[in-house]
Amino acid sequence: MSEILLRRPEVEVRTGLSRSTVYSWMKRGDFPQPVKLGTRLVAWRESEVTAWLESREKRAA
């Protein structure tokens, strides 16, 4: 089974985070790292973004 990859605009929609917040939190280690697809092309694994969202929901509860 192949992993679904999400481009940045889709990650922003799913998480509600801005581009700058995504990259800032990645730098701090608070957001999943993307997969490099090319020189200037990255995507995030859907499973990692989903797991991150679920962990945030548990903390807020």
C-alpha cells in the first residue's frame, strides 16, 4: 500500500496552520518533517499529519 503525500496547501487546510507556522514548528520539532520529492518540492505523509492532529486533540481534551 502506498503512502498518500500531501502538498503544503493541503497540509495548511487540514491543520488550519499558516505556511510560516508549519515551517516554524518543523524547525522546533513540533510538526512532522516533509519528504523531499525534488530540488524545491516537498510533501508530508498523510499518516504523520493525521497522527499529529490526533495528538493535538488529545492534549486539548
